[in-house]
Amino acid sequence: MNLLARAYAGLIRAMAVGAALLMVAVMLTVCLDVLIRNLGQQPSAHFFTLSEYALLLIPCLGAPWLVRDRGHVYIEILLMQLRPAHRYRMAQFISVACIAICLTLAWFGLDVTVQDWVQSNKDVRSFDAPRWAIVMWVPLSFLLMATEFARFLWRGESPLASMTQAAGSEAH
């Protein structure tokens, strides 16, 4: 595996680990928030802000890894009614549609991120943060998901977990 491929795989894994760590952090802050309230004290407003940011960041950081691992949700009831060769072509069509959708969302997300950067927009919560630093994960995530779906196409693989081996081998 070349250096670029290893770096890319490392980025996908690091983002997934970041999502997992954020989930743990949110769980801990919610538990701490409840404990502090039960002790009759006022918890930090930063706990709530962390949870809000995490609700955006967790899916953005974890989604590319889920696509790579074929862990995303899909409904296969229609696909299972098709013959193997048609199923394989439908899986290819699904990959192309996913690439188009992800690239469209990445483009619009990039537009929002650049506008926030240029306009120096701030997200004002319990602390001020540059808005671009929060929303930049949206275009990055969708670009990486598009890349993952393109990898499936390039390799002739199905993006769908149950069809990974069956679709390609039965269609040829």
C-alpha cells in the first residue's frame, strides 16, 4: 500500500476514533451534568455546547468509516428480488447515485464553509467559535464518503454489505 493510501486510510480511522471519543465525552458530560444537578449545583454551560457540537461532528467524523466498512443502513428487499447480474448493476447504480449526492452535499457544504471563513462568522454559544471550524467537517465528510463509493465502483465491488462477494462473483 503506498504512502497516500495509508495516509488516507489513517485519516478515515482517525475520524472514526474522533467520533467514538466524542460519544464517550458526551456520555460523560451528561452523567456529570446529572450528578452536579442532583447535588444542587449548576453545571457548566459548556456541557450543553459540547453536546450540540458533537451532534454535528459525530456523524460527520464517523460516516466515511461506516461507508468504507459497509456499515451504513440500506434496504435490500428490492435488490433481493432481482437476478444476480441485475443486482450487480443496481449496486453500481447505487454507488453512482451516492457519489453524486455526496459530491453535491460536499459542494454546498464547502460553499457555506468558505462563506463563513470569508465573513468571519462566529458561532456564539457558551463560548465563541469560528463557524467555519464547526461546519468544515460537513464537506470533508461527504467528499470522503463520495471517495469511498468511488472506490467500490473502481474495484467492481458492491457498497452493500450482504452483496459484497455475491454480486460481483455471480454477475461475471
